[in-house]
Amino acid sequence: MWRARAAAVCVVCQSLANSSYGIKGKSPLQKLHLVSRSIHHPHYTRSKFQRPPLRTSVQQFSSLNRLPLRKTKLLSVKYGYLSHRNFWVARLASRLLKLRYLVLGSAVGGGYTAKKTYDQWKEMLPDLSDYKWIVPDFIWELDEHIDLEKLSKALPDAEDLAKLLPDFDKIGESLSSLKGFFSPGSQGETAFRATDQGYENDKQYKKVSDKEKIDQLQEELLHTQLKYQRILERLEKENKELRKLVLQKDDKGIHQRKLKKSLIDMYSEVLDILSDYDASYNTQDHLPRVVVVGDQSAGKTSVLEMIAQARIFPRGSGEMMTRSPVKVTLSEGPHHVALFKDSSREFDLTKEEDLAALRNEIEIRMRKSVKEGCTVSAETISLNVKGPGLQRMVLVDLPGVISTVTSGMAPDTKDTIFSISKAYMQNPNAIILCIQDGSVDAERSIVTDLVSQMDPHGKRTIFVLTKVDLAEKNVASPNRIQQIIEGKLFPMKALGYFAVVTGKGNNAESIESIKDYEEEFFQNSKLLKTCMLKAHQVTTRNLSLAVSDCFWKMVRESVEQQADAFKATRFNLETEWKNNYPQLRELDRNELFEKAKNEILDEVISLSQVTPKHWEEILQKTLWERVSTHVIENIYLPAAQTTNSGTFNTTVDIKLKQWTDKQLPNKAVEVAWETLQEEFSHFMTEKKGKEHDDIFDKLKQAVKEESIKRHKWNERAEDSLRVIQHNALEDRSISDKQQWDAAIHFMEDTLQSRLKDTESVIEDMVGPDWKKRWLYWVGRTKEQNIRNETKNELEKMIKCNEDHAAYLANDEVTTVRKNLEAKGVAVDPCLIKDTWHQVYRRHFLRTALSHCNLCRRGFYYYQRHFVDSELECNDVVLFWRIQRMLAITANTLRQQLTNTEVRRLEKNVKEVLEDFAEDSDKKVKLLTGKRVQLAEDLKKVREIQEKLEAFIEALHQEK
């Protein structure tokens, strides 16, 4: 186009020269206009029209007035034989044509420059297509719910927008200067002479060294990148405020549509379920997560806090703070909050008191997870952090790798940390975020060797150099930092290398101040100015974006494969269940516990259905078994040694009163409590035929033992029971013959039982009689022979005196011993007294039984108080008093049981079941077996598969 216009000018000039003045033939080339010759004719030198190099390396804008004019040598025009003629008309036409040419050229150049300026500004704007996920679907419907007029006030003013347009005043000045160029008194030769000065300036520009140009280019590039970064941060901040405003409108009823669960939350739920899944399947280790590893105090926690944009972890100076893995799920939300997986409390990360409470809670959970005698734990703490603008990903902060076990640590701390780190890094889909302290020598690093073993090709490792500000200050050779970043000093390889600054070492620094310090450092750092580091390799923000992209790329590549693996596992488990338990429903551990809980509560309620008669019979029988020995040995036998009825009754009353005050009420309460336990155990352990499920036996036994352990009888029961028992024993009046016969029957049964026990003891002392010796071919021992001879001598003594006292006198012991020595049997006096006690006891019980038979007809004499009768039946009255006291005590205890204690026991059982329901370890310990484990695995695999399928569907929808 340029050449065509120039050619047209030349043609006009030639036509004017030939036709105006009658000159025939072609005009010589030298007579053409200077501009026409230089542009149109090919043999004319054109190098002088080339533009000189610019002074700056980057020219963002351009205009015609900035271009220096080329140096042109004006040629002298020879007019030949027409020199005496004045061609003023031709000169005038030439000037007019030149003016038109310059105006047209300026218009074309101005249009081109405007278009170039527009394209440059268009390229300066960042590509926001990668941030479409930040804006939810309902943003596009804001005009229906939000007053846009109010929001328009927050947008830039027209004045700010006008600054982006070209400066029309300067353009006008340029046009004015062009106009003045052709005004009278301003000849074109003056302008062309200015090209000589521009040519001289070109020579000076060439003297500028290439190094300075490169430095200037790098400086401008760095400022441009920082400018884009600030623009992007401002846009994100505005987006946060807008998104927060929209979400807060939901509380006021403006926005009623419920938000869907985010992708990262769905993915985090799958990882939480997998953390509880049986490790024998090894499927939980194949889903991607970002594993943060590094040497102790290398800055792992600080990097994680910068990514989460909050100081959420406990701080310490040099000591180990991360004692167990912490899984942090980052997701977007209207408010910056954090919450644990097993808690509903939200910690507001914008408030310092909530941040302190969160750090304290994390530290408490870490210390609780560490077992006694250990320093670190493999138990994972799950934490969700939500906030505007957070990059969605799942990170796991691991304990720092140490080289030496210091004092206060368990001996196996180093090995335990290595095993925990390897367990997470050996996952083929895990992204390893390797943190290296830049302020220490690279040769002291331990974690790089460990990472290179787990990922030798560096296909899933991202290397991060922290504390770069200290490294630049302390390292003598900056090239060493470049070698670290490029991975030349380490045997490990990585996908990317980053350099970050996480603060000045002050724990009180805020995230915003750290960001400002980091940006300021890299803006002035020699590492960027000298191209040792690239702009995309610095700042935690770029690191966060890179890690998030890598994380989601890994998720998209592996999640479907994991879903297929769980589908196959589910099929295998379902087939195994159908083959082994075809008639049983699939109940996991929690469902089995609920079923057992209902059965136990039903059995506790069954205690209230026990009849009063059954309670009283059991209580009376058990109480007599417990106190019968005391009644016979300490009350009846001593009183029976008296000589008359008055002394007998006095002795009985005194001993009964002492017994009631000290022992009887307590014994009665113990009996009642044991009876309640036995009945409760009976209902708990009773098998119900085919419906009985032995899988609950251990659980029921544990609930029974814990409930009994917690149950305590009412303390006031003994006081009230003591009064009742004392009044019952004070009564001596037998109202009818039936009660008299019942007392005699009770006395006979008791005496016969004691006589049988006594004879059994004597038989053990003297050995078998002659019948058993002949029939069973057994013999007596030497001691049994001595006791048998002693027994025979004592029986002869009782036959001589049937009213003998209960104790042997010393002379009687000597007599028996001499008689036995005369027979050749040496015996000890203590053995004689011991044998006498059993022999006399048997004699007394036989005599009491014969007397009991005589008293069967003694009710008539009892009513007359045994007046004019040799028969005395005071022992029958004693047994009647004991029997009546037992019946009244059993009735009182039965009322306490049914009215109070059974309900209290039921309450204790409910509390125990609630405690067991919250204790997962308890349920695992008490509900065991192949059936339980198979149902538990089947439930978890189904849940994981369903959540993975839902996650994959949501992932495809997002695409």
C-alpha cells in the first residue's frame, strides 16, 4: 500500500513535468521528487530508511513522533537547459501532494498504533478462565436477587476507565506539530536535516551494552509480573467479598437454594472412611493426597499455614510439635473457619482467641494419641479448613524427620517417624511435598534421601526451599541456591522446584504481614534479577496453585481405577456372605450393638416381672444359709448349755440383740444384692432356644459386670431394716398350732443338716468304717487310726455321763491320754480336744432332735407357759423367732428390690450401654468374630464405593 501510494505520487510528478510546459520526452530521474525517488525506485539506496534500535528493551507503546528521522543527503538538482524558467506551479503542486501524503500516512500509522495499543492492553489482562470454578452457578442469576445499582457503585469510576484510553491531547499536539511542519516559514528541508541528528543518536544507542539491555528487560518483566500479581489478588479479594455477601444473603431468605457439597469435601469423606478401614486390603493407600515431609524445624508447618492462610498449628522453638499425622482438608467457604471431623464446633480463624483454642485442641489431641512410653503416634487427626479463595486439596502434615534421638524421646522415635513417612509416601498416587530448610547446609538434609527412595524418578515430588531470605543473606555463593532449586545438590528428582519465605521467625506474625514481606523480598531479591529463579517458582501462592493443580490431576487420573477396585472387592465380600450366612441379615458392628442393647434392656425389664413369692423364697433361703452357722454356733449352742429356761431366754435375748445391732442388717442387704445379681445374670445369660445369638455373650457379660460394679444399695436401707428385724425377734408369741409345727419342722431340718455335716467331718477325721474298707479296698492313715481310738474313748465318756458339759476338764483330758497310751497310742492333748468338739457336737444334735420330737405335743403346755410340766420347749420358740424374722426381712428386702433397686439397676445398665456405644474400641473388643468383621468390611466397602461414584459423577459435571 505504501509503495503504491508512493508510485502514484511519482506518476503525477512525471505527468506534470511533461505536460505543463511543453517538454517532450521523459524527465530524467534526478528531476523527480526526493521522496518519490527514495521510495519508488529500486536502484536507489533504501538502507537509510531503516529504523534505529530502541533505547529500551521493551517498547509497550509507540507513536510516530517518537521515531527519529533518517539521515538523508539532499541531492543538487540540475535543471539543464530549462534552468531559467520558474516552475512555481509544479513546486506548489508538489508541496500539496506531499502534504496529502503525510496526512494519509499519519492517519494510517495512527490507526495501526491504536490497534497495537489495544492488543497490548488486551494481552496485559490476566486469563481468568482458570478461575471460573470460583464463581458458582448462582452468580449468573444475581440480577434476579441483588440490586445491581448498589453494586455498580463499587466498580471503578469513569475517570479510572478513562485513564486506560489513549491520551488524545498528545495526539492533537502531534497533529499540530505536523501541521506546523508544513506551515510557512517551516520548510521541509529543516525536518530532513533533523535526520542527521537522529543518525548520530543511533550510533550512541549502539554503544549501549547488551548486558544493560538484558538487565532492563528483566527489571521491566519483573515489575510487569508483580503488577499482574497485584491485579489478580485485587480481583480475588473482590470476588471473596462478593461471594461472602451472596452467601450471607442466604440467612436472610434472599437465596433459598441449598448449596451442593463441594468436591473436596466429598473426597475428604472418602479418605476419612478409608482411614478406619481394615489395612489388610491396602486400598486406602491408593487415593491421592499431598504428603508434607521434611526435616524437623524445616518449616513444614509454616508452609502449610501459608497455604491454609491461618496460624492453626502449635508453635515451638526447636522442639518437636507435630507428634502425629494431621490431615488438613482445604475447601472454599464464605467464612474462614476450621472444624474437626468428630466435632461440630467451628473455630473462627479470624479471631485470635479461636486460633489459640484451635492450636491448644490440636496439641491435646496429639498428646492423647501418643501412647505411654512413645513420642509420636500413627493415629491421624482430621481437620477441615474452609475459607474464601483457598485452593481445594487434602494435605497430610507428618512429624519431622530427625537424625538423632535426644533426651526425653522414646528410643524408637526415629524409626517410628521413618515408618510413618514411608507408609504415606509409598502410595503410588500420593504427591510428596518435600520441604527443605534453605538456611542450613544441603548436606545435612535427611528427608531428600528418603524421598528419593520412595520416588526415584520424581514423578510425584514437589521440592520446596524455605527460609530463602536467610539463605540469600548467609550463603556466600548465590549460585548454590540455584543448584539447590535445580536439584543438582540432591540425589532426588522432582516435578517442580519452589522457593518461599514463611516469615521472619516471629510466631506473632500474621499471614498478611508474611505475604507482604515475601513479596517485598522477592521483588528486591537478586535471585530473580539474575534469573537464578523464575517468577513462577517463588511465593507460597504460586506453590499453592501448583500443588492444587497437581493434586487434582492425580485425582482425575486415579479415582476411577480405585472405584473399580472397590467394586471388585464388594462383589467378593457379598459372595462370601451369601455362601456363609445365607439366612442372616448383614449387620455391622454398630447395628449389632443396637440389637444387643434392645435385648439387654428387655431382660432388665424382665426383673420387674418376677413374682413377690419368688423373691421372698429366694431371699429367705439365701439369708438363712448365710446366718445359720452364726445362729447355731453363737446363739443356740451357748444358750442350750444353761441349766434352766430363764437363763436360756436371757442368753438368747442378749445375743440376738447384739447380732441385730452389728451384723444382721448388713448381711441381709448383702444377700439381697447378691440375689439381684443372680437374677439379673440369669436373665442375661439364659439361652432362648434357636433365637439365641452367642455373638452377644461377651457384650452382655461386660454390661452385667460394669452395671453391678456401678450399682450401690441405698445406705438408708440398713437402718430401717435393723428396726424391723429387732422388733421381729422381740416377739415370742406363737398364735396357733400351725406356726408351732412350722417352727418344729424348721428346727428339725436345721438340726438334721448340721448333724449330717458333723458326721461327715468325723468320718473324714477317723477314716472309712469296716464296710467301706472291705467294699472299696481302702484303709486308714496313721493319724486316722489315732483319731479313731481317741473318738472311741470320748464316746465311752459321754455314755457314762450324757449330761456332760460342752468342754472337757484338764483331768479328763489327762485320763483319756493315759488310757490311749495304755493301748499303745501316743496322742496330743490338742488332738483330744479337737476330736471332743465334734463328738460332743454330734451327741448334742442327736439329743436336740429327740427333744424336738417330744415338743411336737408341747403347744398346749406352751400356751400355759409350761406350768406343772416337766417339758420345756424354749428352743422351739427360739427357732420360731428366727423363722419369723427371716420372713419379715425377706418381705422388706423384696419391697426394696422391686420398688427401688431394680429401677436403679436399669438406669445403670442404660448408662453403661451409652458409654459403650461411644467407645469404638470397646465395641470392637466385645463384638468379634468372622461374621462381624465380614459385615463391617462389606458396609465400609459399599459406603466407599458409593461415595467414590458420587464424587466421580460430580467431577465429570464440573468438567
